[in-house]
Amino acid sequence: MDAEAKFKASSQKLIKRFGRPLTYVSIVEGVYDDDLGEVVNTETQIPNIMMFASTPKYNEKQSPNLVDKNVTSFLISGADIAVQPRVNDKIITEQSIYTVAEIKPYWSGGGVALWRLLSVEN
């Protein structure tokens, strides 16, 4: 097993071990609805995606759009999510709903091994 495959496998294994299943909501903006005759946003809920929540780094929380907000970083294995995360998507926990503000992919070979989603509590 090469280093890239090990990174993907270990990312997925550790998130499954220490993470918890949460709901990811993928939002596609600007979809034309024939029935309504207007452009609307489409939401697709994806339940039971294993995620690991952590506190972001100090300098990340100092970004102008994140100052004085409750920010959490969620890690998702690239193998566990079928959609590409986008800004303004949602993460639903037992207590709160978070909006994705920034996305950082960690690439391994030809695909993303790990997604890091900086999210703001609504």
C-alpha cells in the first residue's frame, strides 16, 4: 500500500473511530423549478455521514467573516461523502445547525482523502 492509499485509509478509519454520524445538507443554488416558474434552491439531506468536529485554529477564526461567531471545524473522509461540499451547505448536529463558510480539501492521488469544513453555528 503506497503512502497516498494509507492516508486515505487512515483518514477514514480515524473519523469512523472518533467521529459521530451527522446529517449533511447539500444546497444547490439557482435551480429552475418548472412548477413554480422561478429559480429556487434545492436541498438534499444526506444522513449518517461520519464527521469529526474540532476547534479551528486561532488564525482561522480571525477571518473577517468569522470574528465573534461560534465556529467549528468538521472533518469528513472523502470516501464517505458522495457530493463535493460547497460554501453555504449545512451540517445538522443534535444541538445546532452549522453553515459551511470555508472548505479545505486534502488531496491524495487523484481524489480528495479528507474534507475540512469550517462552519458557523446558526
